[in-house]
Amino acid sequence: KSQFYSQGNRPIASMKKLFRVSPPRGQRGPVVFSWQPEGNYLATASSASVQIYNRHGERVDEVALSGGGAVISLEWDRDGQSLAVLQDENGQIPIWDLSTMKVQQLETNLRDPSFLKWSRCGTQLAIGTQKGNLLIYNKATKKKIPVLAKHPRAITCGDWSEANKLCLGSDDCTMTLSNETGDTIEQTDLKFPPRELRFAKGSKGSDQDTISINMGGKSILLYSLDDPDNPVELTFEPEYGNIVSHTWYGAGLLLIGFSRGQVVALSTRPNEVAEEMWSNRVHGSQLFGMAYSPSLKRGATAGDGGVKIIDMGSDFKELKGEAISMDTSEDGRPHMIDWSPDGTILTVSTRSGYVYNFLAKMPMIHDHYATNVAYLSSLREISVVDTVSRLKPLSVPVHMEPTFTALGLAHVAVGMNNRIMYYRCAADDVGKVGEQDYVGTVEAVKLNDKFAAVLSDQQVTLHLIEPVKGGGPQRKTFPERDDDGGSYKRATAIALTAQFLIFGTDAGTVEFFYLAEWALLSGAELRHNAAIKAIYPNGQGTRLVIVDENGDGSLYNPVTSDFTPIPEFPSTCTNVLWDKSDKNIVMVHDGADLHTYVYAPITIRGPMMMKLGPLEIDSNGGIRMEPQSFSLSGGWAPILTHNGEITCQTLAGQLQAVTSPTYDHNDEKERNNKERQGGRVSP
């Protein structure tokens, strides 16, 4: 049983609008864009200028263009340092440099450029013209190689291979394959003028030996460099319409979009050529563009009805919950669509000059304190929600795109590398209160009501989140032992409760620092026979699950010094959850499944940890329990559990709750009580 959290009465959307780029004054019209290969910058272009934005929608530079020709293409080089701009009827190619923020004007002496493409693996830039001429510019050597009459008519499309071969298509119904200096290696005739051509995605490390060519929107030609005399033509049902776009989405696999809204996935592998693996009418009547994200394994199409998302995994399904509707009356119909290289952002431009950017994937960054969860809800936003009341989340804008976060009673921390920023997160007080750099990369950070504990460079730094003048001890570093740099001096894990800082070492010790007395509790120290990998305390710090370097898990009670091994403990443990309601219930996540245990402190055999599973009652009233784990949906990360309801973060970055099968016996009255308290319970 699972359910989505909500923002007020509105479900958390899978795709959140990140930012919108509006057209410059007086420059409404179709706009082209291009993502930098690293995905940190987005270039957009109108007829008069090129704007460069970072991934948060902040403009970092603007390039004024000479002449009034429309921008045909924006191309980043392989390193993401140089952006080349192709304008209609302008022989000068502006090349913007990221490091200097300056523009070099490349004079081509070509009056009618029609094509532009940087090499995938070299420093060459290919420029084709309406008359079929070609210029190859080498950025490293500054040399220009003109190739006259490469084709008798316009060069309209092309692609570079990973082996630095250049394939060009022309209105003269031919395709040429050239080396990096423009010398023709092969040439072949085509039935129709090519609109689009691509080198196939080979298996990792293999050569790209097949070229796919969209011939006039009528069919696709598969041209094998190993067998050039036997090309394969793929034809399709006439009711699909013309081929708008195609892309390789794996070794031998093609995704094709058609003008009437049909999308087809097919195989070109031996013995499977032209075999349709999936076909669906994604849009009612029109499709304008299509793109594929290798990192997400998802396709995106733009057409009537907006943007549709297709899961290209094993089941090939349209993700209707992630569709994006667009107001074409105001913004015009979609013009271009593409993903950022890491799949985080889906970008759509319109014919009226707007560029929309949607958050398609979120890093799974989260933490919890008591029953509150903090999670990354936008690239620079942390949301905090009470998982019991489920009231509207509190949004905390932050000043970086973090790689980790930590939550305390009234503060949230975000950071990356060796820097952490601290923010208050109260309903009436949200703002930055501090920033610190630490020695070495931060490996872990924990907060409580006043303190932050930071593990970096094998040391633990404990300090007040908001320093107070004259407020007593405010900062301390651990471990304190005089061990000449030995294993006792190397901290490996930390935890922080309201009363204790708890840390583990490479020597296998677990030590307790009592915050109220600002002193170590030597009587509570654990000496284990293996280095400590992780520590997971209950809310009070009176019981801990310890994971050592061997992957073994045990429960330690510092009050009684009982050390209880956990049976069938998963060696790939990624997280341990103490149930916030049932104090003796512990759940262990192994990256895919959750294993549930109950701690019995008093039995005839002494303290015990027992693995649980669903209860079964037979026809005679007998009760049987088979210890077993249960699977979470693919990629979900559990954060906390309360009365058997587990709050998880999904791959889309949103929160979702699922009920453990061991808690399915809860009666309807209890579930209704939770709903009256503000929760939303799935039927």
C-alpha cells in the first residue's frame, strides 16, 4: 500500500517547472537552444542575440549577433568550452569562450552557411553551405581547410563519429563519409533528400559502423560501413505520417517519431531488423519533436497536447503522470525539445520564443529528525515536512546545489565538498545563519537542536550551529586519544542525538560524548573487534545498531553493555530505521529490500534480535510467521518509519509512503484516526 505526499491539497508533481526564459523585447519567434556537454549551461538564441544561462536560470552572459539572420544552430564543442553560432546568410561564425566570456569571430568567407557541427572527439568544426561547399576549422591549430563542391547542392545535415569521421547529407540526394580533413572516403545515393542522419550507438568501446538516415521523412536507411553494398531501408505504415525525428537509444535500437503523433521503438539487430518492439499513438494528431535521455532511459515527445514522457525500460510505457501540458495560445506550439546531458532537466522551446525548463530527475538527498523529513525538492530548495501530520511542506531556499543535507530540530544544513551552509527552518523564520569550511571533504553531518557534528578528514568537529557569545563550550574535535595517529585517532562514523554525540573509530570503539556535561562517558564505550562503518541510534541514543567493516550488524545497549548480533543481517546495508512509534522495531535496507527485526531485551536466552515477516492465520486459527524481507519499488530510498509506515524518496525526488507488510494487521479505526490527524491514507 503506498501513496503520494501532497503539497497542501495539490499532489507533488513528478516534473516541476524549474525556470522559464522569455524572449527578448521585440524578438518573439522560434528559438533554438543547446545544452553544454557537462550540463551546467544552457544557450538559447533569437535572431539578434544568444543568451547563456546556468542550470538555475540565471543569465551569465549575452552575445550580440551581427546581421539579422535567424539562428539556425548552436553547437558546443566536446569540452563544453566553446559555443559556435550559425546564422542564416552570415559567413561569420561567432565562437563564445566559456572561460573568458569573450567572442571570436570566425571568418569563413562562406556566404550561405547551412550546417554546423563540432567533432565528438577532436577539435574540428565542420561548416557546410547551401551550395555544397565545406569548411573544416581546427580550433587547436586555428587552421581552416576549405573543401569546394563537396556536394553539388545544399548540405543539410551531418554527424561526427567517435572515430572522428564526418558524415554529411545533401539535397542532391547523396551522403558522403569523410575523414577529419574533409577527404571523401565513401559516397552513396539516396532515394530522397536526407533530413537527419546519425551514427548508431555501438556497444561500449566498439566502433560505430552503422549510419541511420531519415530520407525525406518517408523511410530510414541503415547504411553499414562494413557492408556498404547492402543497405537496409525501413518503411512504415502510411497512417503514421512523415518521420519527424529518430534517435538511437541503445545498441541496435531506434526510437522514431512521426508527424501524426505515432512513436515506434524497433530493433535493427541481426535477425530482428525492422521488428517493432513498441508502437503507440502518443499525440492525437501532431508530433513536433522528440528526444531521448540515456541516463534516465526515457524518451520525450512534443506535440499537440503538450509533452509526453515514455519509459524506454523493459516495459515501454507512456508515463501519463509526468505529461506536461502547455498553453499554446500564449506561448505558441513547441519548437524544440531536449534533455540536459545528465537527464536532470527537460527543456522545451516554443515558436513564440519561450524556453521552458522542467525538473525531470532529482538527486536523492534527504535526512530526518524525529518525524520530520528534509529532502531536495528543487536544485536549490530543501523542503521540510512532518510525516505524521503531512501539512504543507516548509520550503527553504538555499544558496548552492547541494550533494548532502542534514536536519535538526529547527535547522537544516546543506553542503558539497568541504563546505556546509546552515539555515533556520521554522515556519516564521527561514534564512541562512552560518557557513563553514572544514578540513577535507565532508563525509557526514548531523544536527540536533543546537549542535552540528561533522565528519571530515577522519575527525569529528562538534560545534554550535549558531554561536553564542559567552555561552560556554561551543566547539570540540574528536577523537581525543593520544594514539600517535593510530586507529583510535581515525573517526569513521558519527551520530547525534539530543543528549549525545556518538562516534566510531577505525579501532572498533564507539564513544559517547555527553553534551550537558561536555565530557566523554568512559563507562558507555564499546570496544568492538572490527572497525566501525556506521552507527544508527534510536531517538534517545540508548540503543544503537552498529555496522562494522565486515558488513555485520549488531545492537548495542550502552546502559546494560549488552551487545546483540543481528541474525541474517544484509551485508549490503545502506540504512537502518528505528520505528518512531514502536521502540523495539528496526528496519534494515540493503539497497533493494527492507528487513524488519524486533528487539527483545529480556528473554530466557538474554537480549535477542528476531527477524519478522507477515503473519498468516490458517483455517484452524493457527498463527505462522515466516521471516522475510519485502521489496521497495525500484530505486526508492527509505528515510524513516512510523508505526510501520515507511517514508521514502523516489527517483523523481518526491516523497512516497508505503506500509510494511508486517503492519497490515492495523485495523481501519487506527487508519481513520491517522487520516483525521492530517494524513492521507491510501485505500
